[in-house]
Amino acid sequence: MLGVMGLQVVILIREWWSSGLWRRSTPGMEMFRPYGRIVVLHVTVLAAAWWLSGTAAPMGAVLILCLMKAVVELALTAVISPAARSPQGA
């Protein structure tokens, strides 16, 4: 939990304050920006839970899936620049 919080603080400082994204954004843009990821996240979680309940997979499989998701997100955060993720692309 503390690791996730720390990561979010680093991302906030790096991508929001340091890159100046806060100057180019509007409240409306920020309100709707996460919904694409939220939908994908919920569909993935429900599909994984359905798959795990249908198999005899141990609960450790859930932990492995969560760790894999965290590693992928960390890698993407390190590789993709804040400018590439901004709405105007600059």
C-alpha cells in the first residue's frame, strides 16, 4: 500500500507539476481522462475473477496477477514520457 502511494506521489510530481501539465489542462479534461482505464481495469478484474473461480487456481494466482499489473504499469510509466500522454500531445 505504501509503495503504491509513493509511486503515485512520484508520478504526480513528475507528470503533473514538473512537466507543467497543470497549465495545459482543464477540470473537464481531468474529470473524464481516467474513465477509459477504469473501464478496462474493471472488465479485466471481473474476467480474471470469473476465470479464477472457474478453475482450481490458488489465491496466490491473484497476487501474481496484481504484481504483474504493477510491473507493467511501472514499466510503462518509466518508458512513456508525460508529453506523449498529454491530451494535446505536447
